[in-house]
Amino acid sequence: MKIECVSCGKKDLDKNTIGINKKMLGTEVSTFYCTDCLAGYLDTTVEEILEKIEEFKEEGCILFQ
């Protein structure tokens, strides 16, 4: 399934990007942001989002398996 960013149109979002969208915006979201656009939407940095992805992976979150 090819998913693209709802904001900038970047194509083929990876599973971690989709996972962090679901984690931060809710598992029921049907549109997704790329990491750059998600950082802007959440008023944070890409680096902080990538750190959160790693934290959730280490915690065993099912969205990042």
C-alpha cells in the first residue's frame, strides 16, 4: 500500500512514519504526514520525532514492529 503525505505529497511513507502518525494523532487517522510535515504540524523537530520512534520501538509498541 502506497501512502503519501497529506500535506506535501511525498510518496511511499515508511512504516515508522505511519506508526508515529498513528501514535501521535490516534490509531484511527486515515491521512498521514511525512516526518517533516508532522514535525511542523506538532510544532516540534524531526529529530525529536525520530527519537520518539526509537523510544516507542524500545518499549515494544506494536505500531513499530
